[in-house]
Amino acid sequence: MVRYFNPQPATRNPQPVFDVIVIGAGASGMMAAGRAAEIGARVLLLEKMPRVGLKLGITGKGRCNLTNQGDINAFLESYSPDGRFLRNCLARFFNQDLMIFFEQRGVPLVVERGGRVFPKSNQAGDIVSALLEFVKDNKVSLIKGQSVKEIVVHSGRVEGVETQNGTFKARAVILATGGASYPKTGSTGEGYQMAQLAGHTIIPIRPFLIPLKIKEPWVKELQGLSLKNISATIFVNGRKDRSEFGEMLFTHFGVSGPIILTLSGRVADVLKQGRVEISLNLKPALTQEQLDERLKRELKTHHLKGLQGILKLLLPNRMIPVFLTLSQIPGYKKGNQISAEERFRIKNLLTDLRITVTGTRPLEEAIITAGGVLLKEVNPKTMESRIVDGLFLCGEVLNIQGKTGGYNLQAAFSTGWVAGEGAARRVLSYE
Ligand SMILES: Cc1cc2nc3c(=O)[nH]c(=O)nc-3n(C[C@H](O)[C@H](O)[C@H](O)COP(=O)(O)OP(=O)(O)OC[C@H]3O[C@@H](n4cnc5c(N)ncnc54)[C@H](O)[C@@H]3O)c2cc1C
């Protein structure tokens, strides 16, 4: 049973009832609270929503891609602005530790394409339940529906938190309020203001892993179509920038899917610099010459077939009308009537299908919020603030963001684990 703490704030009681208060019962907060309690601290976990782990419950399209099987270097390269900040946290509690953690709590896991790890049940809810068990088993006091307004700091030391009902005192506070996207899950970005009020620098927040809005109206005609094994390259004012290889998706407003989401942080950053286009190469495995040979071969073999039919050999059916419009070649034109110049146009569209980015979808729709607490102001060994004594930070409130593939949740769990240990050791060392 969870020891539900009688929600009476300690306004009239100057003695801290708790050693550690954790703000936010999401991925990082539950891990931090459970870990701090496991090593002996009296922990209070405050969650403003009526349920814990709401965002965690919708991760990975409800399946929760909780981590990745990659090695430490693959992880460190997957974060911006500086994965090295996480080296210590990952070394302390890494993917294998996390997998053992869940499997020991009765959640079997599977590894899928790209090393992505999911619960075998395909239920993100199982991950939430296991974390809640961890919290309960270690006798953490949990209060739901309790929104923290402010971190109480005196003379550079944390003293507790202020909620809508009054003050809760503790010697250490862990800020685990997450980012500012999907606000209905409770992650509304209040943690950034709380950290700022406590004296921290906040790198401006912006969407990361966010679908992109596209100018070309034909994109809308392809909504729902996903393309696999393609490459997408950003062009800024005509200059080649970053590329990604993999899967993408057309939507009613533009494009999404893994490679687009991965590129989106960069796109958001360069949009201010001018015209941003994405070049889609639908045949990245072939060189220009190989593709031209392939086209010649298909046109020759099917010389009496209309182009519309020949394109079926090269493209998903739904793309053919768009291709015919863009190439300005009638679909009935036979293979043996296609000129070299027309073949060149087809080849160009297959390898450099350009779309123009008009913007990102709003922050609320981002998978991740970029920006947050300046990493320099946090000790990477303990996750303790270098500005406020006794304040610890973990998860998405920090200015660190990972690509898709389980990297963000692993960062939340690892920083949560280390913050829980750091806070518990800090308060227990006073006794
Ligand atoms: C749709 C979607 C899918 C995703 N899929 C994946 C995936 O498959 N793999 C992956 O690695 N990452 C995924 N992510 C990212 C991942 O969910 C986050 O990185 C992770 O949840 C961050 O953990 P956190 O503990 O920092 O914040 P959160 O999990 O957001 O938890 C923060 C908690 O703090 C609470 N809170 C906020 N303010 C207050 C306050 N003032 N007082 C009290 N409580 C407060 C919130 O209600 C919330 O419960 C996904 C994100 C989204 C939006």
C-alpha cells in the first residue's frame, strides 16, 4: 500500500517531516523518489495530476520505448547539446540496469529494430505500474493532485516547497517536472519557472522531435503514407545541411515520422536563417548512375506500357499521381516514348523530391522540449544544483534532449536514479 501522507502542509511545524521532496511523478520523478527511499530517506512525492506517469503512459504510441540497446558511445552521441553531461548518470544506471529493473518487477521486455526496447506486452501502462510499485515498496508518501508553486530557498539552501495548500519542508528537493509539451499530461513547463526563481539560468524552450509544416499542397494528398528506407536532407538557403536515413510519414499538415522528428530540432534552429527545404531521396541505396540504368532498363522492358504503370515498379501507388503532376509527363506516355530529358526529370524527382518547410507544429505537440536548466549549473555526478544547496534536478527540465529510439526515457530514468541517490546521501549524511 502507498502510505498516502495526510496532506497537511508543515506551515505550523518547523521540523521537516521528510528528508526529500520530489516534485513530479513522471518517469524521472518516480525513479528518483523510489531510489532515494530505497537507500533510507523519508520521501514525499508530489504530483499535480490525479494520476501518476500520464506522459509515460502514452510514450512509444502507448508501447513505451523505454531505452535502447546501444552502447555508451551511441548514447552519448544521441543527445544535444552535450551528451557528455550524461556520462556519469549512464555509467551509474544504464540500459542493462534499467532492463533488469523492469524485468525483476515482472515486466518482460523485447528488443526491436534499431535496438529499441519495449515491454513484451506492448503496454506502456506496465512500465508505469512497475515504477509505482517501486515507489510503494519503498514506502514513499505520494500525494496526487498537489501542484507545487515554488521551491522554498533561504540563504542559498533549499528548505522545502510551496504548494496551493501551504509549505512542505524537507532538506532536499528534487525537481522532476518534465518539459512543456503535451500539457494535458501535466507537463506544462512550470518547473522551468520554479528553477529560474530559485536562481537557475533557463535556455529558451522550443519544440524538439516535432512534426514539420510543409508548403507544397501535394503533401496533403499523401497523408497517412509512410516511406521506409529513404533519406532526408535539410537544405538551408540552398546549402546542404544534415541528413537522416530511415522512415518518414506524410500528414495532413506536412511530414513526420522518425527521420523527420530527428531532423526537426535542427530545422527549428535554422528556420530563422531563411529558406529551409528538405530533399527526399527515395532511392538512397543507388547512385545516380545506377538509378539511371535501372530507369533505362524498366522503360525498355516495359516499352509498350504507360509511365503510370512503369512507376508502380519504383514507387508506392499513392505517390504516382503526385509524381506525374510534378514531372509534367502524361501517365499514358509509353516507355519507348519517354525522352532522355524526361527520364532525367523522373530520376531527379526520385532522388531529390523537394519540400519547403514553413514551420514546426506547436511546442504542445512536441515529443520533447529543447532548452531548460543550463547544464553547467548542475553537478553531473549527483544532479545537485550548483546554485542552490540541496536542490536536485532530473529529466526533461534539464537542457538535454535525445533523438528517438528510447534515449529520452533512459536519460530521465538515469538522471532520476542519480538524483534520488544524490539527494538521499546528502540528507542522510547530516544525521
Ligand atoms: C507522445 C510522446 C511519446 C514519447 N515517446 C517516447 C518513447 O517512446 N521513448 C522515449 O525515450 N521518450 C519518449 N517520449 C519522451 C518522454 O516521455 C520524456 O522524455 C519523459 O517522460 C520525461 O520524463 P520526466 O520525468 O522528465 O517528465 P514527465 O514524464 O513529463 O513527468 C513530469 C511530471 O511532473 C508533474 N508536474 C509538472 N509540474 C508539476 C508541479 N508544479 N507540481 C507537481 N507536479 C508537477 C507532471 O504532471 C508529470 O507527471 C515521448 C513523449 C511524448 C510526448
